[in-house]
Amino acid sequence: MAEVTQKQGGQPLKFTITHYRLPHHTHEAFIKWLTEEHLPLALPVLKKHGALGYSLFITPGALNDGVRELYKELRPTWDVADYDCVIEYILPDMQTIQNVMSDPDWQVSVKDQDQWVDVPKAVVSLGHHVPYLVEGEVLNMPK
């Protein structure tokens, strides 16, 4: 685990979890549960343990259908992902997420996830967060 806890050049880590909702819930109801029930409990725990950021990449079916049609011609060999959201954590190190997940208050924040999330389909990734274009400004490019 030692290599996972290291930052690259002082850059924070991005830890993502791709989530699918359980099929008996609508996408809208799932996002509402996530933002109105889970997040109010989860965000204080993330702050307590030093997480630098949290965001949701929400992918409604209508947008996926539109891009699927577009890419039939542009990139016919590409698949369009059909998950409901990607949770994105920005962390100073991997120990932060371990601390969060072992916190009893985190367990309270995820107590209903098995009723909403298709947990076995979740996909996790960990990498370095290096922004190159932020609000129109180019960053982190060699001179």
C-alpha cells in the first residue's frame, strides 16, 4: 500500500467510484437519495478527515442516448457508459479514504446504499488529479 499513499509531485489523488442504481429506482430518485440523504451525512466525515474535494459526475439516460446516437457515426467501435454517476474524491493521500471508510459516522452515511446502489457493479479507480484547463485557463503545461 505504500506506493498508493504517495503523491506525484505534490499532486492530490483522485479516487472515483462509478455507481449504477438498482433497477427498481429511477435515475432521478437515485440522484435525489444521493444528494439529499447520503451527502448531508457524508460531507462532514470527508471534511473531518481532510478530503480536498468531492463532486458528482451525473449521467442521465437522455444524455447517454444522445451521445450514443452521435457516436454511432463518429466512433462506431466505442461504447457509451450507462452508469448513473461517478463519485469523485480529491484526496491528499490514500490514507484519507481509509480513515473515512473506517469512521463510524461514514457507516451511518452509507447505511442505505444497498437499497439504492447496485454495489457489485461499482467500479473504483485511483489516479493523480492533474488539471490542464480550468475555467479557460491552461495549467500544468511545460513551458
